[in-house]
Amino acid sequence: MRTHIVWDWNGTLFHDMDAVLGASNAAFATIGIDPMTLQEYREQYEVPIPRFYQRLLGRVPSQEEWLRLDDAFHDRYLELSPACGLTEGVRELLADWQAAGHSQSLLSMYEHDKLVPLVDAFGLADRFLRVDGRSGPSGGKKAEQLTRHLAELGERVDPARTVLIGDAADDALAALHAGARAVLYTGGSHTREKLEPVGVPVVDTLAEAVELAGRLTG
């Protein structure tokens, strides 16, 4: 069985950090947190997201505050994200991986009903065996969703020969939970300094991530 890649979307294939920062600052404003620069955001961000807000507030957000934060973020993200595009080289990387006889799928914590048409709009749907977005409440971890994603792929993929490529520590933790490997990319939500302690390979380009994925399971 060939190597299978599970791709993350936001901050990995989809270069949306400007939209994420703008949406985050809009959310922060609802509870009196000062706006951040992109570097400050990447140094502070963590998953699950309520813990990120807890760190910034110095306390656990109330349910009312969490709903305000979540609504403000998603409203502003919808306004800003259409100006974002794919990470450089993504089309070629996906096409070349598929042409080499390997398989790939997409798993995101972005809402499923919004993710699918976005992937379609970029003309990428045919590159993936499966595209799954979040179907439950926002703010959770990826581990359970990855387990379900791999189960739906069934015998077409072997978790031991699967590599998740993402931009957050939570991506690596999800992969380890599911018996897969992970490679983390520094171009998204986390700095290298925050990714390296997780203990999986960290790279600066998606081309490096793909090359490493092939070697990890070869």
C-alpha cells in the first residue's frame, strides 16, 4: 500500500493567516483584548481555542463570552477569507503526489458545509479520496475527527502508512492518537519554536513536507 497524506486546510493548503488574524482581532475586541500582530498571534495561539482565550483573559471565558468570540471570529473570517488563496505550489504538489500513485485526503476543523464548496471552487476536489470538515461545535481537538476520517477511508489507507501534514501542534497530536505520522509546517498558525517541542518533523515548505512524508513511511 502506498503512502497516504491527510492534509490540513487552514494555514496549510489554504494560506489564510491574514484573514485569521483579522478575524481574531475582531473577536478580541468583543471582550476588551488588544489587537495582535501576526507574530504575536502565532506565538500565543493554541488548540483547543477556548484555552487560547483563557490564556489571553487570565481566566476561563464565560459561555456568553465564548459565543461572542466565536460569532465575531466567524463573521469577520467570512468577510476576509475570499481574498486569500492557496499556499504557493499547492496545485503542483497535489497533482504530482496523485500522479505518483499515492493517495491523499483533506481533514479540516473548518465547518464542513463551508469547506466543501471552497475546495470545489479551487478545483481541488478530484485530488482527494475524501474531504471532511468539522460537523460539531467549534473549538475542539482534531484527534477524534481524524480517527473517524481514517475509519471512513477504510481499507483504502493504512494508518501506519499515513502522514498528516498540518500547521498546528494539535495536528501532530491527532496523528499520534490515530496511529499515523505527522509533519508540521511553519507557514501557518504556529511558530517553529512552538512546533518543535511536539517531537515530530518540522519544515518550512510544503514541498519539504511531502518529500519527508514519502521517506517517513518508505
